[in-house]
Amino acid sequence: MKMKRQLFQENLRKEILIYSAIFIAVIILILSFILSAFNGISINMQLDNTEQVVQDFISKNIKQYEEQLTQNSKRLYLDYLNETVSESNIYSNYYTFNSQQDLKSELLILDESMNLKFSSNSRWNKDGIFLNFLSIITPKIDEETEVVQRLYVDKDREHYLLLMTTIGNPLSPEGYSVQVINGKEVISNLNQLQNQYIISDKFDNVFASSSNLFISGNLEKVEGTVFKNRFNYHDDLYYSERSSLTPNLSLTVYQRSIMYPSFLKISGSIVALLSFLLIAFALSFSKRISLRNAKSVELLTKEMEVLKGNPNHRLSIQTNDEFELVSKRINIMLEELSNAHQNNISLLQENLLAERKKLEAQFNPHFLYNTLEVIRASIIFDREIANQLILRLTKILRYSINEENTEVTFETDLTYLIEYLEISKIRFQDFSYILDINEETLKLPVPKLFLLPLIENSLKYGFQNRPDLQITIISKKIEDNYYQFQVMDNGSALEERKSQEINDSLQNNLPMGNHHGLLNSKKRLQLMYPKAKFELKIREEYTVVEIEIGGA
């Protein structure tokens, strides 16, 4: 017994520790998820902020340049080409406007033959490639918009944004004006941003960027296909957002995922402390619970062993749990059994009610003991099953010892028979049962648990032949005021000779040895229905007990 107790304690303790470990692992996963989510959300917030700052800055400045360029091209620059305005007026207007801008630019004015007439920076006078580039994009002004935006990279790898429009009538321009903005101007104005950015056109040409990452090739183009909301690049995780600045320019902001060291340190400390506390609690809790439950089961088992040798013994368990409740119910049942037995010895022939109580009180102690053993074992592996068994057993015990109504309806009695069958399903893994109940039989008065001995008999002998035993209970109305009940099992049919012997004993009320439960049920039923008939039948592999009674 001591060895079994130690094994039970150890198994229960291991089970609690396993579930505790799973719980701790789940907590760690949740915290890790929260950490990752926090990192992603914080980066996305930073990206949104960077995106907004760059959009506001670029959109505002480009809009101002385009408005200035369009306005001057209609009059001031036209007058200059017509030599009615001097070069000093152009310089004055240019420097006045340029000094007010965050982004500084250079101004070019060309005639209709693409000859450079004015340049705020003389370097463009000698750049034939640049002037040739301008001549290529002039036809796009009418095709696209009033002001064309193009990106240009010079021989020194300097990146420029060109804003170009016609001077005079767009259909027959007298020249062209160009604002040239160096990408370095953008970089110098946006050098305090938290995240990286790239401003490029729809052909992935770069205007300005805070880093050379994702820019490659001799033409220094953006690796546009790389960017997604979340992507891996060279074994690093990145977050990015992409938006439109103008019809020809787009903005990409990105940031490498970096778990902040301080946050990681704090989170790691919390997880470590929580894990330590949970493990310590699990060890203490598992030990205490296993000792407590093992003690309760051991006490109940010892008391049942004493009861087997001494019928007058009563269970004495003070554990303040379900086992104490079960022991009290068992004691009540034992008292009822004892009282009924003593009364029936002297009053059997004189009092019909006393005989009925005696027969009802003959509850199978093997079922009780076996069920308690199943409860004891299931506590180790599944406490939920143990709890269900205790509740079902308590219901049956309470019902069997309740003397308020010695006669019940078949509907009520069937409820507790199902409880018994469900307990048997837990005891025997492959066991199953089928109910085929006619509603007209549910209100019939019947003795308590009158079918229980038949079911017990099927379980006892059926499992000797097959582990997947199936019991079928059928009730039906065969004619007016006559009803039939059948209990059948597929545990291999009895021999014809044995079947005949049992039927003879049933008809003559003779002792039946191991099949006394059948005779018990017949006597109890005939006290209520004197013309009740019992017959055992063989149908192929099925053993069938058939009962016929007249209506009450």
C-alpha cells in the first residue's frame, strides 16, 4: 500500500509540474509576442512620423517652386527673353525668392532653340550633357503637365530634381525656365529624422536619400522590389512604408527592427522572475496536493478493506473533501442496508412493503468497490473524470437509499440507469450502449433500478467474451396496457441448455447461483405487477432478457 501511495503521489506531482511548465511556456510566449508587437508598433509609429515630416517638407517646397516658376514664366521670364527686362531684375527676383526657401535652387532660362540665356550658376553653361537632357524632356511638358519633374544625375554623382515649364504660350513656347534643386539640400534639412528615407521617381531614380542602403548599380537606382511592409534583408528584419509625394516622386521610409536593450533587459528580468516564482509555486503546490489526495484515497481504500471483513464497520474519514462526502453517503447506505436486512429477516412473509425494501436495498457492493478503485486510479491521470465518477456515484447512491418513494416512473429510473451505464463506459473503454425507448413507457410505475441486475449480469458475463461489449435497452408498448422491456448484449449467446436452465429457475422461483440478480428483479417486479413475465432468449450472438408487464 505504501508503495502504491508513493507512486500515486509521484505521478500526481509530475502531472502538476508538467502543466505548470506548459503554463510557464505559454506566459513566456505571450510576453515574447507582446515584446515583438510593441517593437513593430513603435517602429510603425516612427515611420508614420518620418513619412509625415518628409511629405510636408517636400510637398510644400515643390509647390512653392512650381507656383513661382509658372507665374514668372508667364511674364517676367518672357519679358527677359524679349529684352524688356534686364538680367539684374531676374537676379533680384531669384535671390529674393530663394532666400525665403528651405530648399535652395538654381535658375535656368532657355530660349525656344534651347540656348541658355540665364543661369544662376555658371557651371551649367559648360555642361553639354545636361543641356542635351533638357532638350529631351521639353516635349513632355505638353504631354504630362504644366510643370515637368525629372531627376538628373551629373558626372560627379550629384542628384538633382528639375522643375521645367514653358515661357509664354504653352502651344508655341518662346523659351523654357528650369529650377534645379540639389538632393543634398533635402538631406541637410532632414538630417534629424529618426528613420531612413529615399525619395525617388517612378523609374527608381534617386533624388535624395538618408543612406545608400537599398541603392545599387552604376545608375544608383533603388532596389524597389525589396520593399514590403515587413521584409528581411541581409539577415535583418526591416519595416517600411511607401507613399506618393507628387505624380512623379514617391517616398519610401524604412527602419531596421531593433529591440531596445533597456526594454529587453527589463522584459527578460520580469520573465525570469515570474518563471522562478511559478516554478517554486508549482513544486510546493504539487507536493502538497499529491500528499493530500493520496492520503484521502488511501484512507478510503483502507476503510473499504475493513468493511469487507466486518459488515458492521462504518467508514471514518475526516479529510474535508469529496472523499469525506462519499464516505458519509456510503455509511448512510450501509445503515439502510443493515436496517433493511434486519427488518426483512423477521417481516419477509408478513409485510409486502418490507420485502420490496429489502430487494431494493440489494445494491451490488462489487460495483461500488470497483467504481471507487476507478476513481482512485483516475485521480492520477484525469481529475475531471474522477470528479464525474464521484458525482455519478453519489447520484446513484442517493437515489438507491432514498425511501420517500419506493415506486418511481420508468422515466425517472432510466435517468439513474444511464448514470450507471456512463460509469461503466468510463470503467471499460470499449463498452457502449444503445437506448430504444418508447415514450408511452416513460410514465409507467416501476421498482427502483429494476433493470440494474440485468445490466450487471450482461457486464459480468459479456466482457468474458469480448472487450467491445454493447448493451441495448428497449422499451415498447405491445398492446393496450401491456408493455415489454428488453435488455440484450452481444457478449456471445448462451448455450441452449444453459438458457433453458435459467428460464426454468425463473418460472419456478428457484435459486439460480450466479444469476440470482435475474430472480431478484423478477420478484421485485412481481410485487408490483403479479402477472409480470421474465424470459431469457437467444438471438444469434445476442443474449436477451425479455420482460412483459401489464399496465398499472
